[in-house]
Amino acid sequence: MNKKKIIEMLNLDLQDEHGAIIQYLSHAYAIGEGEMACEIEAIARDEMRHFDWLAETIVELGGQPSLKRSTQNMDGKNVPNWMSNDVGLETGAIASYQKHIKAIDDLTIKRLLKRILSDEQSHRNKFEHFIAKAKKESMKDLRGKRSDNTAKILDWGIGHEYTVVLQYLFHSYMTKNIEAKKQLEDQAINEMQHLGWLSEEMVSGGGNPTLENTEPDKSTKTTDMLKEDIKIEKEVAVKYDKAAKAVDDAGLKELLLRIRNHEKYHIEVFNDLLKEENNK
């Protein structure tokens, strides 16, 4: 099988992993604190690792990782229904990986897909267990319909963080600068933390996080990447500062200022990287 066809297959798997991450995080945030929510978030982190492995492999083959998200099943009137949907998502992933393992003749890639497949089979078993657990514990959807200015601020922040997670990951995969790659990965992880904090704040305050992103920058030249990353960080630092001044809740104000300070740190890191890249 030629590289182009393998890249196409791996990008389909990548899109499935992306969809699973968001579906599972949505469910974890919606049921709030507790053991099962933590376990679902741990499964989402497994899918994040799969996303990373697949993206790196695609780049090694000369391709570009897709940032599209596959179709999700976000229906269901209660938590047991959601867990059943998650079982279905894993069943689909298992079938897809089995098909791709059979089709791809590259032994290294085949081995990677078998490794991921073993995780997906474990995940399906866990979600099957969660169906019964959710029924037994009468778990409920904690999300509400809050739509005031605070909810709008939180939703804006969630959308921004989701976008830059994808942007920084894409840049980290495409850059040939080793230090830039490391720093972009680190800042993407930090932005993922922000997304979680804001989503949890939204649910605890009676809202419903909208986990949707805008179009990330897909520059492939390191200097262009860093310029775009600096630009978006500068813009968003100002917005977080304004948002903090617009809310009355002391805890939320503190959270928004903390995130603002992280964004300022990212600006400094990216500026240093840009200077070093320009001096080469």
C-alpha cells in the first residue's frame, strides 16, 4: 500500500480519536465530580495519546494531520444512554482499526494500530460497566440552560481554548525546530487545562459548555506559526483581562486572571522562540 493511502486511513483514525475525545469530555463534564467522571476523563486522555501517535506517524509519512472531527453521538436522555453511545463509538473504532490493521502492510504502523486497538477494547469494556453504574447511582445531567453574560464569557473562553489546543498541536507536529516542538506541545497541554477549568466552571454554574472550535492556523513554516501564535495570545490576553473585570464572582475572576497570566507567559515563550528562529 502506498504512503498516500496509508495517510488517508490514519487521518480517518485521527478524526475518530478527535471525536471521541470531545464526546467523552462532554460526558465527564456533564456528570460533574466523582469517580466515574475521572475515569471517563482518563479514557479521553488515552484518546489524546492515540491522537498524538497517529499525527506524528502521518507527518513521518510526509502528510499533514487532519484537524477535522468525526461524527459523534451526543444523543441520549440520561447518563446510561450516553454510556451506551460511548460503547457504540468504541465498537466503531475497534472495527475501523481492525480493518486498517489488515489493510496496511507496514509492520511498524500495524504494530501501533494494534497497540491502540487494545486500548479501545478496554475502553468499550469500561463503558459497558459504566452503563450499569450510572443506573445504580442514578447519575444525572448537571448541565443547565444558563445564558447570561457570564455564560457567554465562559463559552467564548472554551471555544478559544479548544481552537488553540488544535493550533499548537498542529504547529508542534509540523515544525522541524525541536525546542519549538516541545514548547508548543507544553502550551497545548496548558490550554487543554484551561478548557477543562472553564467547562467545569460552566457546568457548576448551571450552564452547558459548547465544545466547538473556530478554524485554527495551519502554517507550516516555523516563523509563520510563531507569529500567528503570538498574535492570538496577545488578543486573548486582553480579552481575558476584560472578562475578569466584567464578572462579579470572586472565584471566577481569579480563574480568568490566572488564565490571562498563563497566556502572557505563552507570549514570552513564543517571542523567545521566534527570535531564535530568526537568528538562525
